[in-house]
Amino acid sequence: MTELRDEAADFIRRAGSLLPAADSDVELVCRLWTIADEHDTFICEAMQKFNDAVFETTGELEITRGAEPITAPEGSVSLSYICTWTLARPDSQGASVVLAADQVSGRLMFEIRDSTGAARNIGFPIDEDESLYEALTSSFFAMYSQSAQP
């Protein structure tokens, strides 16, 4: 756990040079990364099943960790720390599963994003009895059909 904490502290120092990261975020980032590691195999398998069922060609699965700025209505900026599993596709119709931790509330959430950035919250924790594959498929097609409308 010490190694993870050190890695998270280093990540926050690097993020803090560009974004409003705080040293107090180390525990939140450790929690996020631990949960991401616990779900990694499950999510990768669901993404592969999704790719095989929906697309004719193979996509490439990319897994990243990062942070995104969030601007509140009054203009203040905070961060969402994220772990992302992205199915990158040559035809640009990929999809991502994002596990995010809100810097202010500490709340974690899963969402599915399409290649345009449109997102649908799928809740946290993921109910592994309910298929992530089904959530990916229904979310992807709902977002894709909305973006295809004039």
C-alpha cells in the first residue's frame, strides 16, 4: 500500500502543475486505483465481448489513469480523477468505461462514453450480476442514435 500511496502522491504532484490537485487527494486517488484494479479483468472482458459482438473488426483496448477539470456553475474548478478503459476503433466508433472520483465530494461513479464524449452514468458499484456488456451495448447504441439525429 505504501508503494501505491507514493505513486499516487507523485501523480498528484505532476497533475498539480497543470490542474488544481491537492496533496490531500492522495487517499482518494489510492481508493480509485484500488477499485479500478479490482474491476480491471471484469471490465476488460466486457469490453472485449462488446467489441466482438458489435463490430466486424478488432479494436484496441487502452487503459489510462488521469484527471479532468470540472468547472462548477459559479466558475470554480475542481478535479475528477479517472481510470479509463477505452476501446479504440479504426472507424472512430469506440466506447470507454470511466471510473471517476470527484475531488470535492469523494464520490465514485462509473460511466460509459462514446467517441464523441457523450456520457451515461451506469452507477457505482457495478453490479457484476447485471452484465456490463449489456450496459455498454445499450448505452452505446442510445448515445449513437442520439448523435445521429439531426
